[in-house]
Amino acid sequence: MVDALALARQQDLDLVEVSPSAEPPVCRILDYGKLRYLHSKKVKESRKSGRTSGLREVRFRPNIGVHDLAAKTRKVKQLLDEGSKVRVAVFFRGREVTHPELGMALLKQVADVMKDEARLERAPAMEGRSLSIILTPAPRKGDTKISEVEIAQA
């Protein structure tokens, strides 16, 4: 142990105990600061790649303008491209709740625009003062072709 510590000091490195319970204890000579840095980068990267794209929500109103509708449908498309499920909800205020057909027409319009990018996971359902559907990203055709080629090569 003393020889290892002297060798580590000679190389300007650290003596790190890897397995203290082993007999004799296992140690490594390395730069401990660099080890901690690489470990923190690995943890940060795994956290970034492991992030789940859960359920996102885009809210509409029944009397939405044409350009606002286009902007929000672009946002829905962007969220679907990221891989998230999207809850498209129409919120009613006041007496608007007596006309759910306006919300149904709006949800149908959004679903028609998104038919190539998304699948309808849940049909329109009234929950309190809102009417909503859930869209999931559709499987891409290019992805299936790649997997078919990989299967043929294997």
C-alpha cells in the first residue's frame, strides 16, 4: 500500500480504493478529478436520454381564430415529432358548454390535419368543462423499412 501511494505521488495521480472489502484491498492509480468529471458527464447524459416524453397538452377555445388554430396545430405537430403524446383539449367557459358540437367540430378538424403524423388514442370525451382527445405519434414508414432491412441481414 505504501509502495502504491509513493508510485501515485511520483506520477502526480491519486490512489483510489476500488474494492475495500477484498483481501487485499484493490486500488487504482488515476486522476480522481477526471474520474469525477467523467462520471458527472455520464450521469448528465443518461438523465438527458432517459427523459420520458409524457403527455403534453394543447388547449383550444371553441371560437378560436383561423390563424391561432394553425399556430396551435403546428405546436401539436412539433410535440408529436418530439415523440410526446398530446392531449388536445377544447375548454368551454360560461354558456359555451351548452354547445359541445363546436368543440367536436374543432377536434375533428385538428385530427384531420394530424392524420398523417398521429394516431387517435382516445376518442373525444367530455371531462368537466373540457372536451379532449389524445393523439400519439404514428409509427414512421421509414423506421419500419430500416428494421425490415436489418431483419433480412440478420
